[in-house]
Amino acid sequence: MDHLKKRLRGFGGSGSGGDAQQADGSLKGRARNFLSNLQQQAGNSQTPLSNNMYVAGPPPGHDVARPPPPQTRTGEPVIPKLKGTPQVVGLAGDSGLNRDSGGSCRFGDRILWTYRDTQLCAPDGSPQELPIITSTGSWSDLEPGGGPKLEGVGNRDPLKTTVHHQYGDNHINNCESAYFPIHTHGTGRVAGNREDGSRHPFWPDSPPLVVSHPNTPIVAYTWIKIEHIKGLEDLAKSPPTTLYRTTQSSSSDRNALPEPKIVDPNFWKEGEIPYGVYGNLLWEGYAFLYAHFDDTTALARVPASAIEDRSAYEYFVNGAWTSALPSRDTPGLNIENSNAGGQGTYFFHPPWDCFVWIGGSIFPGAAMFICTAPDPTGPWKNHDKFWEGPGGNGGLPAYSVQAHPGMAREGENVVWVTYTKTDKAEQTDAYSTPLVRVEFE
């Protein structure tokens, strides 16, 4: 439901009522126009498969001694209880950009954001239909003691007031490229469009996974499926997955964003389980990587210093770790109750000393669900809805719930959560990112 094709597909279908079918027809028309317009947008030269898209050499920290695997943690899942009603404090955003589906991670002393489809805004703030950039990045600032830096919080409508400001140079005024480089042959380097009207969107589904080692630059990894869509149709059911490495910039310019590079364009091959795409977390020197497909949630782990080495991976199958890569139909893959089926975020939550997933369901909307477990493998507690944010008046009012554990302030049992809200605008839907403060007992 989070991607364009799923947003458009989310209305109608078999068994839908007349109103839903009517909405579906309207959205299909918009989808056709969207894909048609991609052929006309500026900066639509085909992607050169040049070496500057790829990482050079091993990652910082690759020679760090690999730690032993973490011991399995036992216990009962925490039962979360809200302390008061979650509060929309305002919007997170960059006034010059109209952006869909943002996630974030703590990157040094700031927050690094990655977004999906992005459009430029006119001086009056109205979004422009073209160009469309398939991914962009941004910085935002934290308070000295932690927590998002907020400005302009007051009596104004929080759903119309940007209080957490994002910034950074994406080089998009010249439509040079998307933030995560597009590498498919014959594809536009900005929107991922092809001459036949199909598209490789290269949308990030989860925030970068930061792995830091002493006395080395900060490094983060992102796994992105090479989806191929045309209108409402998936042209690749089980596409390969690209692994990106994002390294801390050496520039002193605070607007300079860390630049993602391609480690392996086909790190997970076609038909393989796309570990790391759905979610990730770091625990005791190991990266735990989640995949979600066909109502199954699968889990892999790898030493944080060896993420680029496929031979170092282990996979959780039938309650045990194995070095043998399972197939999609291997029995015993599913990590039960570990999410509500939609986009979300996995993280460790110190106030509860447990692991948490916060996100949405398979249905569009700003309904927020939470799951907890003593260990990344489980046992996970059934997902519970704890709140629902206000939607907009766009074709799909809200979706893409994400938690932001990098914004945590030590000593507080608070989680900051965002979602994407859409409202009708003159040329295209206007996206916004409500920032919600959620406090638990």
C-alpha cells in the first residue's frame, strides 16, 4: 500500500462497492498520466553505468574482529501502555520539496532522512507535477540532549505547520540523479522510467542501517528491491535487491549529504528472499535483517563489519540459525506476530529492555500498531493498534507509518512516529509528514 502501484491498487478490486470502483477508475487515470508524464520530464537521460555509482574498496571497519553471535534473550513480551494521547506536534519537512514516505536514522549528531518520490515546490509552496525524483535525502537537527529540534510550535494548526525542518543538497535542481543511484539499463536516472512506459522506481522501504566502528567514518546500508511496474501491474514478482553503502561525507558543508554508492546491484538475486528490505536493527555487533513477502516475515543476521559478505550471513529457519540460504517456500521461515503487515520500523527500546516494531497495517491509513519481543527472533506479541492519526483529502489520505528511534532522548519513554498524509493540490497530491510524539508508561 505504500508504493504508488499499491496506493492506486488499494481501492476497488473484486468485491468492491460502486464508490470504491469509481475511485479506482479516477486513480487509474492519474496513474496513466503519471507514467506518461515521466517520459516528458527534464533530466530524463538514461543511466550511465559508470564507476562513480559504485563503492571503491572495502568499507570502513571491515577489518574489525567479528564478535560472537549474541545470546538469545528470553522472557515475555512487554505489554505497551500509552501515557496520555499521542500528540501531532507539527510537520517534518523541507519547504522546497513535496515528498512521499520518509524514514530516518541517527547519523552522527543529526538525523538522516530518506524519502521516496519527490517533487519540487513553487515559491508559494505548491507542488509541481514534474520532475519526479524517485528518492531524496535530508538532514534534520536534534536538541543537545536528544529529541527533534522543534521551531514554531504554538497555537497554529500542527497539520499545516512545519516545526522540524529538513535541509541538505540533493543536487536535484538540475535533475542529476536520484539519491539512491538507479543502475538498470535503459532507465532514466531520476525517475527510473523506461521508453515502454514502465518504471524501475528504486523506492527505499526502510531507513538506512547505521553501523559505526571506532575511529572510522560513519557507514550505513540500504537494501532496495529492483521493482518493475507498469501502471498497476507488477512486471517482476520476486525482483533482485541492490545493496547500497552510504558513507559519512568529508565536507565541512552542513548541507552536504552522505552519498550512497552501489555495493552490489544484485546482492540478493531474482527469486531470493530480500533480507533487509522490510526492516533492520543493530544489536551487539550484529545486523538483524527482516524480509516480508507472501504474508511471511523472514530474518537473517550478519556481523555488522561483514554486511557486504554474503558468506557471513545466517538465516533463522525452524527456530535455529543456519548458514544455508533458504528459498521462499522453505518451511519454518515466518517470525510470527512481528508486524502488522504494512511498512514500519524495528528497533531496540531501552526503557522496556526489549525489541519493538511500530508501523501500519496492510490497509491504507494512519493507524499505528506496535509489537514487542525480548529477542529479534521473538516471541513477538500480537500487534495492537494504539492510535490513528488524521488523514488528508487526497486520493489515499494516509499511509507509511515509521518510527524514529534516532530521535530518542535518554531517560524518556517516548517514541517519535511519522506517517505520510496526502491532500489535494492543483497539479498533484501534496504530501506532508506529521510528526507525532508518543509517550508510554
